[in-house]
Amino acid sequence: MDTDKNNALVVFEDKNIRRVWYDDEWYFSVVDVIAVLTDSINPSAYWRKLKERLKLEGNETVTKCHTLKIEATDGKMRQADVVSTAQIFRLLQSIPSKNAEPFKLWLAQVGYERIEEIEDPELAFDRAMQIYFKKGYSKEWINQRLKTIEVRKELTDEWNRVGIEKKTDYAQLTNIITKAWSEKTIKEYKQLKNLKKENLRDNMTNLELVLNMLAETTTTVISKKEDPKTFSHSKNIAKKGGNVAGNTRKDIEMQLGENIVTHKTAKQIHSKKTKSINFKS
């Protein structure tokens, strides 16, 4: 399942906590955890001072935390201190907080849900569906969106098979595909919809999602057939896959008499709903 924002971000009492899956467990942004526990206006400074004090005390369990890339406030991936669940419990012993007990319970629930999802991957999809539905997306759109996650995973698996592993290379190939089918780079596409950090696919119409899937699926199929040995060859394949969807887009637009690539965002596309829905059948 594509992580997007659903796996990379969790919420405790309306406060966002960034996390990253690494070495078979969740690691949480230590600054975000401190922001929840202390209500500090400058959690980064709080963490620097706390880390210095813990080092002086000889406590290396927390201070020797991992530094991993995690999404920053500007939407870019940056190195940041992250802590495991076990390290958070050590941190709780050093920070007096009224939120300590509720946070422990929340943390246990987050971990339990991940274990459930590993044993039954359908649960992860069902939870993602509920999140989207509560945001006002239709069931039809949600089903389409989750299909794009599957299609995207197949494409990145294929890129990985041919030796492409860097996220920057993934981003470049994705940009080529998007430009080929929509006639816009991802940056231009987001500017059209006036998006900043929001996920582009979460703000696409059903038709936009379908064409994006067609482009990525076609790219996957062509790559498997041509078995590229160079990044340049993969770039050429990405353009071919995108062009297939681009030609389809033009045909549909000719029939409809209107543009498929639209400025509309999720708020304009979907009506707000707040109830939950059972997606399993």
C-alpha cells in the first residue's frame, strides 16, 4: 500500500505526528512527540536542551536516536531525529506531562493496528477508506483511489526490478509520465489546482485518476516487455506509457467538449460526509 499521508502521518488529540516505517517498526518524529507532550511553542529547542541534559546524565537510550528522512513543513523530505516506540516510553520518563498516560494508550493502539494490518492487509485499505469517506469523498472515488495505490506499487516494483532505487529518479520518471498524459508537470498540475503540500491524486477527479492509472499501468507493461538496462531507456518508456493515456485523454475531451485536467480540488469535487460506511462485502 502506498504510504501517502495515511501511513506517514498519525493524529493524537488533533495534533499531527509524522512517522516513518524503518527496519520493521514505526519511528516517530521526536519533535512532534515533544510538541504533544509539552505544548511547547518551540519543541525543537526543547528537544535540544533535553538531549543535552540526558547526555550529561549518561542516558544514551534516547539521545542515540535514529536520524531519518521525514517530510518537513515545506513538503520536502529532510533528515530529522526519530524515535521508536520503546524510546518514546523512555522519553516519557524524562518529560513531566499531563498527556503521558493518554499518549501511552494511543501509542499502544497505533502499534496494535500496524500488527493487525501486517496480518491482514485488507484492514489497512479499510481504514484508508474510512479516512477518505470522513473527508467527504464518494465510495466510487475511494475505490478508484485505492486502485491507484496498487497500480503505483506495481510500477515502483518494476522500476526497482530494473535497478532504479533512488526516490529522485522515481520522481523524475513520474514527472515524465504525468507530463506526457496531462501536458503538465506535477508542479504545473499542482499550481493549476492551487495546491501546496496537499496530495495531487487526492485532488483528482475520477477521470483524472483513471488516466493516471492507465499511464502508469502502460508504463509498467512496456517496461516488463522491453526490460530496460539504463535510466535513459526507462525515461523513454515512461514517456511512451504517458503518451498512451495522453492520446486517450484527447479522444475523451473531443467527445465531451471539455478539458479533463481540471483546476478543481477535492473540496469542489466531493460533497462533505461525516458518517462512516462499511466497505466490506
